[in-house]
Amino acid sequence: MCHLPVGIEHKAYWAVKVINMKSEACGEQRKFQLQELEELRLDSYDSAMMYKEKTKLWHDRNLRTKELRIGQKVLLFQSKLKLMSGKLKSKWIGPFTIVALRANGAVELRGSDPNSNSFLVNYHRVKLFRDSSELCVVEEISLRMPALSSI
């Protein structure tokens, strides 16, 4: 018989004995770790709630209401485009002219052709059309070199 299994069994018994001697200290350390973990969880929950409140306030402050008037030109969101491929294809079609505004949020539009039929769409599917002349307003500022006086 070889003494090797006895030696391995003795080392295993010694390891279990040493670990079990510190079981109370390990239990306290584990409780402390669980308490720290609970505190971290609560802190992260609080910080997530504060972040959510701040972002909501920021978005609410930066909201702009659409001021649509009869006769304005608008673009219409084409929601049926989901089936078509092409990432760079515009989802806005138009321009259309506003014919009437309804109290329930519907907007009556007519195409650029005067003989086209008018149709109703939801208020949220419409955004203002800006002509290229509005976008290219350039302000010219003349710059002069200051006159240097001799001392």
C-alpha cells in the first residue's frame, strides 16, 4: 500500500479544519459584504432616479410646440416606408399646403398641385417645410484692420 492517499486525506482534513475554525469571522465578513452590496444597490437606484428626473426636466424644458397655420407648407412623414430598403431614403414627402386645422389634432393637407384632392392626417405626422431661401440667410460683417499709431 502506498501512503499517498493517506497524505491527501490528511491535507484535505487539515484544510477543512482550518477553514471551519474561521467560520464565525467568515460569516461576519459575508454579512458585511451583503450590507455593502445592499447599500450600493440603493445608491444606484437613487442615482438612476435622479438621472431620470433630470433628463425628464431637460426634455420638458426643450420641448417646442408646433405652431401650424393655414397656408403654411409642411412635410408629411411617410410611415409605410418600413417595408422599403434604403437607409438614406427620406421618410418625409411633400411639400403640402395646410388647408384646415381641426380641433381634434387632424390637419387637412393639399398637394402642391392646385387640382389635387385634400386629405386628413394626424398632427404628429407633419413638420414645417423650410425653403432653401430661409436656410441660406448670410449676414456680411466687414472687418477692418485697426490703425496703428506711431509712438
